[in-house]
Amino acid sequence: MSTKAAYIYHHTMADVILGPGHPMQPARLAITHELLSASGILDQLLCVEPQPATKAQLQALHDKDYVDFLFRAASPIADKDQKCVYLCMEALFMFPDLYKYYALCAGGTLTAARLLIRGEAKIAINWGGGLHHGKKDWAHGFCFVNDIVLGIIELLKFYDRVLYIDIDVHHGDGVEAAFNNTDRVFTISFHQFGNEFFPRTGRLEDCGEEEGQGFAVNVPLKPGIADEAYRNMFTPIMERVMAVFNPNAVVLQCGTDSIANDRLGSLNLSAKGHAECVAFICNFKLPTMILGGGGYTVQNVARLWFLKTAVATGLDGQLTEKLPANKYYNFFGTGKLNVPSDATVKDQNTAEELELIRSKILARYDSGTG
Ligand code: VJV
Ligand code: CA
Ligand code: ZN
């Protein structure tokens, strides 16, 4: 008997506005949801509405004082000096319902973790999660909580080894930091790196410490990489990591800011190329959690998360090259599902550079070591 894939969605999240002109637009969740609904795919998923994470649940990672601060933060009484301590550059982006919004992001990922643990789903998707920059006592890069770390902590209650894969264009710094010293969580991030690109961490040499030495991988990339070159990094490295680490569960952060024409990222993958990575990972048939993250050209985020939902759940045979008729149809510009690579963008990575990065990483796990 095959179990349905779980899809976690809370309609109130999509109505939140982080700030005027803010690149992160929760409305992308509702647009993705509309495509799933319009295509009929939604009916074939186990739809679950999450509860907000409780303060106690957030404290599995975050400091109590920080959680209390977030709880009060959106109110006018929040203390200005405290805002500076906890939020650094994020102070500009306080918004009403901040706590409610982030508690639902985290609650969604915890729900996904529990569905996997209980065997109620083999794939659990939370596009509202994936906030990989959040730290235990400060907000960073639009991430006021780190739902991923909370979800992995939950998975570790049941699974010995969890693999975390991050294909957002930014380095998954918060998740890497949380598990940098343990051999029970293997973290790998593919990201744009160099020229002060946010958050500036994630060097090739950084590969974990103490017990965790060898249990972190960073794949730094220059602007312009497209499908084939990305695949030639992703596939052999992930194959090796799977073989060496032999995880019991997988968490895949699917920020879509690595595809062509993103507002913040400068990579040049097509939507299909990015979705192939998801197909590749799901093919290992392990309990897999699929999370959102970045993605700043809203129409394309919805295209890709729609496509990935279908791919991850094995329902992609039902898709066509065209988007289904839906209430945002005009907003999409073209009626096409795919977001192609931009042929005018040059790949700044040379084949030699990429080969060097790949071989240095693979060499760490040559048989007998790692
Ligand atoms: O580069 C930064 C930090 C600054 C200070 C704050 N100013 C506004 C921007 C530069 C150094 N932050 C990055 C954060 C990226 C977060 C990515 C999150 C994820 O995708 O990895 C996971 C969800 C950054 N890049 C671009 C912006 N911030 C940016 C922020 C804005 C903005 C335009 C660009 C905030 C508000 C408004 N416009 C109106
Ligand atoms: Ca990444
Ligand atoms: Zn990102």
C-alpha cells in the first residue's frame, strides 16, 4: 500500500506582508497552492494544517529570552535597544503578526517531522519552512526562527542519522552551525559564494569540527551556473554522501532563488534542472522532508514549487508544459510551466574550477576514509 505524500499548508501565512517592497513575499505560498489545486494534484496529497509551534518547542533551539522577545516584538512596546541586540540588520523588517507567522513556519516543519516519524507519510512538504539562517538568539536573513534545526532535532529523537541538503542560492549557515560538531547530522549546501554575497560563509574548506569533522560539505559557486554544470556537481557528490553517510532520513531545503532571473540570486538553473535535484534525492526512497526557503521572483517560485510537489510525490506524469487554468493566470506572464535558463547569462565558473571543487570534496570520502 502506498501512503500519500503530506503537504503542510496554513492559509493565513500567505496573507502576511514582511514590509513594503520586501523581497520575501509569503503570497508565493498561496499562488503555489492555487496551482496545486487547479491541477488536481492537491486532491491526491494528504493536506495538513499545522499548529503554530509553542514557545517550549521553539526553545529546543532558541534561547528563552529571544523567544519571549519575538513574542512581544511586533507590539509597539518592544524595546528599541533590545531590537538591536537580537535583530541586527533585520530591525528594519519587524512586521505585525511576525510571531504568528514564524511560529507557523516552525509548526509546519515540526508537523512534517512527526508525520515522517509516525510513518504517516514518506514525503512531507512544507513550503512555508526552510529558514536556514536563523540562529539560537538572533534573526538573520529574513529568518527569525530556524524551523529546519527544530525539525531535525525532532527527527533525531527517532532516526540515528539525518542528511540535510540545501539547494537555496544562499549558504545554509544556521543549520550547518547548529550541527557542526555532531556526526548524527550531515549538512551539505550548494550556494553562490564570493563578492560579499550573503551571508559570506560556506567556504569549500569548512567541513565540520570535532565529532562532526567530515560531516559538513560546502559547494561554493560563482554566478551563472546552469543545469548541466550544476548536475555534474550535485549528482556525483550526493551519490557519494548517500553511500558514505547512509542516512535514515533526509531534509531537503528547496529555496528557488538558484534559478534564472531571481531577484537576489545570480545562478542560472532552469526550473526543470532544479526539480531534477529533487527527483534524484526522492529516488533514494528514504523518509524525506521537503522545505521551502528563498525565491524572490514570485511567479517562478510558484512554478517551481508546484513542479517540485508533483516530482517529489511521483505525480509529475500528470503535468503538461502549460500551467493549468488558475486564478493568477495573467500574473504569470507566460502560461508555461518551465522557467528556462537565460541564454544571455555567462557561466562564470570554469570547468576546471568546478572539477577541482568536486574532486576535493570526493577525495575526502574515498573508500577507507570519511
Ligand atoms: O545582504 C544582506 C544584508 C544587508 C543589510 C540589510 N540591507 C537591506 C541589505 C544588505 C547586508 N541581506 C541579504 C539577506 C538575504 C536573505 C536570504 C534568505 C534565504 O533566501 O536564504 C532564505 C529564506 C539580502 N539580500 C538582499 C536583501 N537582503 C534585500 C532586503 C530588502 C530589500 C532588498 C534586498 C529588505 C527590504 C526591502 N528591500 C524593501
Ligand atoms: Ca544553499
Ligand atoms: Zn536564499
